[in-house]
Amino acid sequence: MRRRLLCATLCIASATARVRVAAEVLPFRVRRAARNDLLALSSLVEEAFASRAPTFLTAGRSQLATLTTTARIALDMEKRMTPWDWSRHTQLVAESSTGRIVGFAELWGEDAAALHNMSALTPQPVLFNLCVAKEARCQGIAQALLEQCEDQCRSWGDDSLYLKVRADNDAAYTLYRREGWELVETRAAVPLPEWQSRWKGSALPLRLMRKTVDPPTRRPSEAVPAKGFDEFAVTLESVLAYKDRDAVVWFLLLIVRNAGMLPSSYRVVPTAIVLGLWGSWILIIKLSTTPDFQDFYAALQQ
């Protein structure tokens, strides 16, 4: 009898916990991703797309490997995390009422050669990295992210949206079909970088899907860039005129990542930053070893 009561109590407690988790993530709102979301987003993407099948590539993944993969994902996502609200790519997050990130999606449509080109490796505009936290699924978050991506496509003046989903991901495929996506074709598996193979598992065939969106109710504004927007065309003046600290951070990281491709005037900037930091560090070390500084520090300790 006591055992039955204990089991019943545990069941009720488990059900209550699930209700609390569900209540925690509702309501939610969809907004543009910010740079301070990177840690939460990379962890969400890593968990959502990690292979759970015990294959040779994924067996025995250590905590260190998970952390390394999460860091790689964060660095990869940061490259696309630009502050420009007029660029032809966007990153959207679903945020719960408590401030937790429970969903994510990316949309990209800047490659002029791939726009609505069915022979391209990935036709654009393309939706990718759509994922929802495990405890927040079946609450309309994925649908809300899909709707926002469709609205973004309309604002760009595009009438179609594309995505690719693994052939073994029947749950995602069913969701997309229910939301009006059509299967275009199943394409052969594309080899993955080694670190992605250890993370996602062996490469599998991909289903290419397309969604036809309603035409925009009005013509796209002139603020929408031409197809084939080049981020290297952004100047320092336009960054400063944007009056956003995140724009300055993005611009500095762009220079550091692509120093070898930029004009010599820009190439000097990361070098000057590194030399300045190195020189400051050497100066601090030298000052800290002088007798006057040591006497001053000893006086502060008294």
C-alpha cells in the first residue's frame, strides 16, 4: 500500500513539474537575435542537432567535445550576426516570458547566384537551423518562427522560401508538410566537415523543400538591399552613422576575420590592436617590477 502511494505521489509530482515547465515557456515572443544570445543559442543548436544514434563517429562524445562543438557553432553563428536590419539575412529567436531562449531560426538570401536557382547546392532564400528546446516543443514556437521567416521573405520581395531537412528527420518533415511546404526532390548526401560529422553523425540524403509565400502587399522599400549584398561594401562611416555599439563590434570582428582580404588601410587596424594590447601588457609587467611600484603596493596593503 505504501509503495502504491509513493508511486502515485511521484507520478503527481512529475506531472506537476511538467506543467510548471510548460507554463514557464508561455507566453513567448519572437525577436531578432542579439550578440549576447550567442551562448544560449549555440547550446540550443548543439543539443537540437546532435546525433543520438550510437555510431562510430558519435560514440563516447565527451563533455569537452560538446563544449568544443558549442564554441565552433557560436563562432560560425557570430559571422552571420550582423546588426543591419536592412541586410538580406536574419536570425530570429523565440524567448519565453522568463527570458529563456526556447527557439531559433536563420534566414539567408544574399547569394545572387543561388536565389531561386534550383541547380544551386542550396537555393535561396533558405531557412536553416530551425530548432526548439526539448521542453518547449508542441507549443507553436516552430510555427511562429516559420511565419516570421515568411514575413521576412515578403519584405524582401521574394515569393518562395527553401529549406533542406535530413531524410531521417520524419518529425520535422511532417511539420513542414503540415505548414504548406512541398517536397521538391531528395538530394544526395553532402560530405560534412569532420567536426560536424562527430556532432551530427554520418551525412544522409537531404530533402529539398519549398514554400510559396503570398506576394507582398506593397512594394519592398528602398531600404531593402539589392540581391547579392556585399558586407565588405559597408564603410566605417556607415557603421558609425548607425549609432549602435553592436555595429562597431561586428565591424571590428569583420576586419579581424578577413584581414588578409581587406585593403592595407584596414589591415593595419587588427595589427595595431594586437600590438597595442601586447605593449600595454609588457608595460604593466615592467612597472609592477620597479621598486617604487612595489613600495606603493606594500603601502596599500598596510
